[in-house]
Amino acid sequence: MNVVIHLKKYKLVLGGIGMAGSTLEIKNLHVQIEGKKILKGVDLTIKGGEFHAVMGPNGTGKSTLASAIMGHPKYEITEGSVHLDGEDVLEMEVDERARAGLFLGMQYPSEISGVTTSDFLRSSINARREEGDEIPLMKFIKEMDSTLDYLEIDKNMAQRYLNEGFSGGEKKRNEILQLLLLKPEIAILDEIDSGLDIDALKVVSKGINKLRDENFGCLIITHYQRLLNYITPDHVHVMMQGRIVKSGGPELAQRLEAEGYEWIKDELGIEDETVGQNA
Amino acid sequence: MTVETKLPYDKDYITQFSSDRNEPEWMQVLRLQALEQVDVLEMPKPDKTKIGKWNFSRFKHAAKGDEITSLTELPAEIQDFLDPDNLPENLFIQRNQSVAYATMSEKLKQRGVIFTDIFTALTEHEDLVKRYYMKDAVSIDEHRLTALHVALMNGGIFVYIPKNVQVEEPLQAIFWQEDPEVALFNHVLVVAEENSSLTYVENYISHNDEEETISNVITEVIAQNGAKISFGGVDNFAAGTTNYMNRRGIAYRDATIDWALGQMNDGHTVFENATHLVGDNSSAESKAVVVGRGKQIENFTTKSVHFGKDTHGHILQHGVMKEKATSIFNAIGKIEHGATRSNAEQESRVLMLSEKARGDANPILLIDEDDVTAGHAASVGRVDPMQLYYLMSRGITQTEAERLVIHGFLAPVVSKLPIASVREQLTKIIERKVY
């Protein structure tokens, strides 16, 4: 009767015999915005249980990758594919992508006046459930309150209008709050660390790490290594000129922290790493 | 004006109508004077809306409504305005032009609060009504519709709060136009004496989607020195009714009038909500939400007029237009010479849900004094695609995302309605009108 729930049970069983959760497979992805080419062939596969970090200087296409996967209305896919467990993500509407198990923690979340954070969260949770199987109000409040506590967020936030008048840090914590309540299969976190002080960074990292298990895959986009002091990635990728130009393990992030990006540019003969150049 | 408004109601009819209700002589005289002016005065000219072809003359004038013994006899959509577990102690229901139900707490009666239909008030509280009726707020001769209102007034309520009396429980009035062809010339007169306070909420409802008629409602709200009035309203006349709704407040020294008005009519509507800030340090919050649909044409004017020093007027109008609905939103902040240190703020926003809907927001500031502050914001637009993207990225469907954004857009006014059941009912009406 309830397909979604059955699917999850099925996955848990699979997990038990050693198979991981979902797989997001990005192949040769080309993306443009208003006629300008940004991504020029990205290949990346993220499996349940894996944490990937995509790093790179500003303007190299990192956020475009995140937005294109989620279906941002301004980005146009000109070539390539994105599949989630074999399903064609690019054929799905934005809400279908979310219900299929994708989540994007946004760099600039929208402010929505008149809609309380709590109402929004409940609608989001219920969107994943069958009609008639909505989350009971008390259960929802309990889950929300304990997650607010866990992320050290003032409970008043639930009754404030969604992101309206939130500080940068509050918006980021709110993204992680949603992540924890919605429990996606694959999460993409776009510059989730930008504008955070060290305490907020620790809380946000704690939230992300909480989900770490073999059923959860994560793509962390950042241009600072410091987030990766708290969340150790399994794979690190460097993006330049709209492509992944180098991949490695956590040691790659440490080397970038110590030496910057110049050595990669030298190694690969890149003069300008941004997407505006060298198509 | 070229519009045909020859009334089927003459001097003899009005004299008889007035006599049947045992009205005091001055009232009958006032009606007949007004009738004479009906033919002389011009129709109102709402900015940017042509009302020349609207029906203001085809209607029946009189109809009785039976009393009800239990609120369960009311149609479901009216019962929705009431919380069955928490029925208002102070409730007035007018059915057509008769009182169907009226109750007020003993406590308020003992403190001298009056909450009664306008005809009873004319006999039992004649001096008070005479003191305020069409005097300080609205004048008979403003235009043809004000005169027509006075000539044919056929319903309404008188609310009076004596000096220093604080009414904590809301007073709720429901005006139910059961007869689909009968016009409602409703007069609401609210007077709060010095340092008194009250919350009053009214609902208008009719069902005439096919039959043509009119509503011509004048509401006069008087806040004497230091009085505080919270006024909520949900207007829900059906498509067949052409509406003239005029709500006007007068605030004397240190007085406050706060309006929260849900404009859910389905017919053509001219709406005016003005507050005259006469006394020093008086203030008004004027909030209105509108949902327009079908081929409805509406004109909304919300206004604060500052005469006193240190007066504050804040206007907020939010409208949602769908299908082929057309609306003009005029927000007027007028600061008269001498009203020093006054502040007139306004915000009008219109959200369009279809290509063929039309909306226009006109911010108007008229300032004759130097030492003042004023501000305005106006916008006409569509649902922000980035907001939809954000909501949908959490799995919420596009329809539901739009619903959330629209509710959020209307929330600043809906949330201000002082009675929870009325708030919920307005939310339901919005839901029904928008989807």
C-alpha cells in the first residue's frame, strides 16, 4: 500500500547484508545559465555511505553543480545525465527529485513571509508521506523540538516566518534542521559553512555527521578546508573551469589548505580556473 | 453620470418604511432629505475604476427574516464563523433585516454597554444615535450612494461602550443576507467613549450568485479620547451583489483604531476604509486582504488623514488576483498642515495568479506639513519562482507550494483578525476562492 515505506524497509534489509543505500550518478554534465556555459562535463558518482567534498576557488562551477542536480529553474542542462538509483533525475520536477531522496542545503535559502518554519517543516515531511498518513502533530512537534535542541537552535525559530530576518548562521542551521528532519538518501550541501562562526560550524557539522551511515550519501561543496576538519570526507574533488580536474582522499583537502590551489593549476597548466575562460 | 438610477422607492414608500419601524421624527426627516439629494448628487468616482455600468438600482428593498432559536439552524458556512466549543457571549445575527439572534453578557449590560440593532437603538438610545449618525464620520451628501444609504437604510447595529469600560470579550456581529434579491443598506455605528476599549468583529454573507442586488454599507467608528478599538471584518457577498462598503473611523486624542478587513466579495466592489486622526497622538492600523476572481472588478481605497500632532497611520493592503479579476488599490496618506511629527506609512502588494488578472497599486502621499515622516511601498507581481523552487526542493508539490506562498502573503492581515474562528473561516474562504 505504501510504496515509499516499503522501499525504505527493503533498503534497510539490503543494508544489513552489506549493500549501501542510494547511488547518484552524474555523467558528462553540461550546464548553462542564460546562454553562458558553466559546467563542461562533470562526472561524479556518490553512493550511500560516502561523503564527497567538491572544492575549488570561487567561480569554478561548484554551486552550479548543486543547483543543476536539484533542478533550479535558471539552469539549463545541455548534455549529460543524472540518475538516482537508475531513475532519470533530469526528467523529474524539483519536488519529485526531493521525494525521490535528494536534498539540497542551499547557499541562499529563500525567505517566505507569512509561512512559519514549523508549518513549512510539517508540509515538507507530509509531502513524503501518503495522503491520510500525515505525521501526527504531537509526533512532529516532538521530533522538531528535539532536533532544534540538538542543533542548539532557539525554539522560537519554529514560529518565525521561514528564513525571514534570519541571520546567515540561523539560515544555515535551518537548512541542517530540514536535513535532519527529512532524512534524504543523498544530500548536497552548498557552501553550508559560509558565514558561520566556529561554534555554529561545529553545530552544523555535528548535525551532518549525525546522518553518517551506509544509507546516507553526501556531497559537500565548499571552498574552505576548515569544514572538513569536522566532517572527514571519503573523497575530495577539485573543480576548475566547470570540470572536476583532480580527485583524491582527505589528504587532498589538507594539501589544498596548506598550499592553496596554485599547484593544481601549475600541474594541469591552467591559467584561469574560472568558468568564464577556456571553454 | 449617465447611469439609470431611477429608484422604485419614493417618498411615500420611505415614510411608510420609517413609520413601520417607529423611527423618531428626525430620522424620517433625514431619510426624506437624503432621498431628495439622491437625484442631485453624482455617483462616487473611485480612482481608475469606471462604475457607470454597475448595477446600483436593481434590487428589492425589504424582507423579513425569522428568528432562530438555536445556532444550529444557521447554514454551515455561517456556523463556521462560530466556534461551537467557545460560543461568543456577545453575538448578534441579522437575517435579512431582522434580528435573528442576539445575546450579550450580563456583565456588559450592567456596565452600560449597548450592542443592539439600529432600529431598537433609534428608539431606546435615540439621543446617542442622533449625536453620531452621519455626523462626524460620513456625511449624507458625499455622493449619491451616501444619500441613497441614508434614504433606504434597512439594517445595522449600534455598539456603544461607556467611558472607562474595557470590553475584553469580543463583540461579534453576523449580517446574513438570506433573500437573494434584497439589498442591504446596513449601518454600523460604533462609539467608544473616553478611555474605553473594545474588539468588534463583523461578517457579511450572501448566496446570490445569480440574482442581482446591491449592498450599501456605511460603518462609522468613533474613538473618543484615549479609546482603543480593534475592528475586524470579513465581507463575503456573493457574485450577484454589487457592493459599496464604506468604513470610516474618527480617532480623537490618544485614541487608536485598528482595522483588519478580509475582502472576499465575489461581486463588483467599491471599498473605502478611511481613518481621520483628529486628535493629537492618535493612531490607526488599517489592514486589508483581498482575493479577486472571475470577472470581478474592485476598487479599494485605504486612507489615513492626519489632523492631530504626533499621529500615526499605517496602511497595509495585500491582494491576490486570479482569473480575469481586476483591482485597483489606492493607499492614501494625507497629512494636514499642523499635524507635526506625524507619520504616514503604507504598503500595497498585489499578487497575480493568472495572465489575465489585473492589479494596480497606487501609493499616494499628500503632505501639507514639513515636520513629518512618511513612507510607501507598492508592488505588483507574480509568485516568486525562487520561493517555489525552495519549497519544492523539500518535496512540496507546486500546487501546495503556491498555496503556502499565497497564505503567507495574506497572513499579515489574516493573523490580525481578533477572533480565532473568524480567522479560520477567512482562511477557508481564501482557500475556496484561490483554488
